[in-house]
Amino acid sequence: MQFKDQIDFIRQHMKRNKLRVATTILAATMGCAFLIVLASVGFGLHQTITDDVLDNNMVTQIEVAGKTDGDTELAPADIPDAELQQIKGMEHVIAVVERNQPEAEAEIMIGNRSTYSQVVLSSMEEEQKAGFALSEGKMPAKAGEVVVGYHMAERLLTEAEMEKEANGEEVEGFAGSLIGQTVELELTPFLNEGEERTESSTWEFVVTGIAKEPAKDWMTDVAIYADSSWAPIFNEELGLEKGFKNILVYADELQNVGGITDALKEDGFYVYSVTEELGTMNVFFTALKAGLIFVGTIAVLIASIGIFNTMTMAVTERTREIGVMKAIGAQPKLIRKLFLMESAAIGLIGTALAVVISYGISVLANWLVPIIILSSLGEEDAAGISIVISTIPWQLVVIASAISIGVAMVSGWRPARKATQIDIIQALRQEM
Amino acid sequence: MIKIKDLQHHFKIGKKGNERHVPVLKSVTLEIGKGEIVAILGKSGSGKSTLLHILAGFMSPEKGSVVVNGQETAALKEAEQASFRLANFGFIFQNFQLMPGLNAFENVELPLKIKGMAETERKMKVQKLLEKVGLDQVAGHYPNELSGGQQQRVSIARALITDAPIILADEPTGSLDSETEKEILLLIQSLNKKLGLTFVIITHDEEVAAVADRQYRLHDGELVKGEQRHAV
């Protein structure tokens, strides 16, 4: 029998038992939709957490927190320059940024305005290679030039404005552009316990650029970015030691971060990258998703009882017809195939409907649930939080469809086998 | 064309462990040539249907052999039996055995679908045959919309559609009135003459058996030769 005729044949049979077939399809749809929606919550939460991790990290950034040489533990500031040069030479490494911070409190002043700041001393050339970008202006070219954080201007307040802000009133900060302005940087060494307040020192810088706005809304950048050649000058003037040092290695692409991380670890470096965090998380969420798919499969198995019943009834009702078909020359494998195709069709239609319905439920859940969660958190806590409750990737659709159609075919297997075993003589004796 | 030799079969009656063996066919031997109409007469329970079922391959005999067109049918596996039936036999049943969900055209078309014939070719073939047996006007009607005679004509058309050389008819007029019975018997005779088809008719009715070239009677499982052809 040609495939088209087989399709016609099962379509005619399904039409004859519309109500029974429709309710069976409904059960298959519900089972499969339950599986997809349930698992989609696992996929959705995984995405939410992954996005959160990626949003809060430079994904190609690897932080070097120190090094061990067996017995000796080295802080980032003590790692020899030659070793950092070696890292720079590694494949897929595009930049190694050494950020120094003097052990001192920093205050920026312009006229009668001031703000507390953070001094970042780094090689501007390496920073640019690593992706440091400006929202306006240009990178420093001379020793006395700096870049300031995106929020610096709005945080430069007069005393009156500071008071206003303390009272909850809105303040504007420095009006106009800081580019070309001369700012004063006052550094006061941090005090250790029992130490007397030491003298502070002041330097003047010309602002040549404003850093790009931070990726997250809630981040405020009031740093002052100056060349690393200032580090020894500050330390000497204030009588400080080396200060804090942050070493950041940048990979060309996210896929190479894991390889570089592993290589650095082998060399004894203490490193941290986003792949470390994602790796642990992926194991947890893969287990969670597998668990949810397993629970969802139980619903599909329950639906399969309906398919089994429907197909058994179909075989019983059509015993005479099957007998006639066998008598006039239909092969047992054709009979089996027709019944298997019918149960597969029920599974297929059920799955197709389930996929459409699941996407609908997913969209609805992603719209409704975050509203409920965020409203219960309050405006402040909810700021910057983005929640994805349900995600249906194509892999989930493939897995769920395979399970659903597979289970439908397995359910139809026994009735189909029973159909092939029908005795022609007994079947022909049945009343119409 | 058909050679039945020393065919023996019995049925088991009674509960398991306390069964009784009842012989149905006792050493039946028969040869049927191409283009013959042979009638097997017998009372209810005489074994005539069992003989037809063995001949058609619906069941296997306990002893003896059935050779159809040179093929020992008992040696065939189930799937091979099905193919063999499709190629060699057409069936006419007492209660027509039409598919209730298919119309007359589709019922006749069914064996060709099973055979895997292309749609255009088989539609033309069915159309021609329905015209030949006078059913073209009711081709779109479902079995429950047809008279008994029309249903049996559809059944005959279904038996003929595959060009099988042998038609096995089990009480072909058993569910028909006498007028329609005559019509159907005339159709069988005309098909036999025009197409040279071999008919094996199982019946309890002497009038039906009268269309046969040869008649046999099954009595107590033994085949006895009967009368020659009479006019219908």
C-alpha cells in the first residue's frame, strides 16, 4: 500500500471515531504540554541565573587572585612582571590589565564641588585592548590627564546639595561637561587601628574623557582612571607600600575563557572566571532539568494509557474489517503499520498542539509571574531584576516530542500486534 | 490449476483435557481445471467451509496437500500466504464483507490499494469494472445505502479487480432473495465465460450449484461427485 493511501486509511478511521480520538489527543496534548511547561521552568530559571551571572561579569575576563609556587603564596602585587608578560603572550589572550589602587581614601574636587572616588591606575593601552570604552572625549595622552567615571559629574556636589540630598531632595551635580576641566585629587592614607590621622596630598589632573556608562543600571562609576605610572608617585608621597593590585586577563572569545583558565591554573595561578561559576551552575541545572523532564514524562505515560485503550478498542471494533483485509491479501506487517501509524498520529497531533499551547503558557508565565514577584518585592528590591520563568528551547521541543510520540507508538504496539494476530475465519464470522 | 490431495482435518470439541476429535474432512481429493465452475454442496457442518478455508490458506490442513498453480500453499508463511491470496484468489462472501466506512468505489479499490497500485491507474480500472458490473451509478454509495444484490455485486467486483484467476465464493447468494440470486448467478456464469475465471462455489443450495460445470457433495467429511451443469 502506498504511503499516501496509508495516511488516507488512518484518516478515515480516525474520522469515524471523532470523539474518542479527540479525547485521546486531548490527553496526549495535556501530558506533553505538562512535560514541556514543567521542563521549561528549569530552562527558564537556568537562563535567568546565567544571564544574571553574565550581566554582572565581563564574560571574557579572568581574574588572577594570586599564585602559588608550592610553599610560597604570592599576592597579585607580588607576581613578577615577567610572568605577566608570559600570560600576555598566551594564545587567545588579548590583554592583561594590572589595576593598582593606592591604600588611600580619594576625593575629587572641582571648585566648591566634591565627591568620594576610587583611583584606578592602569595602562590605558591595555585597558583599551580589554574593551575599556569612553562615552565622550579621548584617552589620556599625557601624564597629567585622566578619564573619569560616567557618573562623576552628577556626583560632584556642593555642601548645600549634599544636605539637600540627605533630606531626600533631588540634586543635579556638576552642570556641563567635565572634558577639559581640571580636577583636584586628594588622597588620604587609610588609617590602621590606633594610628593618628596622617596628612593628605593633592594633585591636579585634566579630564580628557568620560568612561562608558556601566552595563547595569544600578552601578555607579565615580572612579578616576589614571596611568599606572602614578602608582609609585602616590605611594612615595603618602609613604604607602605597594597598594592593592588587581590582575585581569582578557580572552578574545568566551569559548576560549575555559582553556585559558585551565592553563593558568596549571601554572599555579589562583584564577576566577565566569566559566567557573557557570560550570558548577550548569551541573546543577542539568540535573534539575533532567528531573523535571522525568516528572513530566510520567504525565505522558498516564496519557499513554488513553492511547492504549483507544487503540485496543479500535482493534476490537475493527476485527471483522481486519479479517477482511487479511483475507483479500493484506500483509500482517501492513495491518501492524496502519495501527502503529494511527497511534503515532494521535501522538503527533497531540504533541503539535502541546508545543503550541506550551509556547502560549510560557509567554503568559513570563509576563504574569514576574509582575507578581516584582510587585511583592517592592520597587527598590525589584530594580534591575529581570526574571525569565519559562524558556522553551528547540532541544526541549525535540526531547518532549520524541518522548511523547515514542510513548504513543509503544502504547499502540500491543494493540497493533493483536490486530495482526486476528484469525481471519473468526473475524469473518463476526456480525456487522 | 487446483490440486487437492488426500486432505484430512478434524476439530477438537470439549474442554481441555477432555477433548473429542471430530473429523471434518476425510481424505478429500479433487482437481479443478482453469476456467471451470465447481460447486461443493453440503449441509451445515459438512465441512464445506473448512475446505474453502484450507483452499484459501486461512487455515492449514492436518494432512494432505493443496497445490494452486503449482504452489503448495501449506508451505507458505503467513506473509507469503497473504501475497499469494492477493495474486491468485478473489473472494465472494455470503454476507458480502464490505467495509462500512468505504463507499462502493473505495471497497472495490481496496485490494488495489493493498497491492500498491498507482492512484490514476487503479481509479480507471475500478471505474471500468463498476461499469461492467452495472454499479457505476452507485459508486459513491456506502454499503448501508445499497441493496443486498448491489452489495454482492460490489463484493464480486472487489474479487475481480486484482485479475485473480480463481474466485472462491462462500454461499454467494445466501443473503439474497431468489430474483437477485438469479442475477448474481448469471453474472458469475457470464464472468466465467468472458474472462475464463475459475469459480469454486461453496453452497447448500442445489439451484446455486446448478450453475457449476461439476458438482461435488460433502457428506460426513467425504467428497462425492454429483451432477453436471444445468441451465439457470
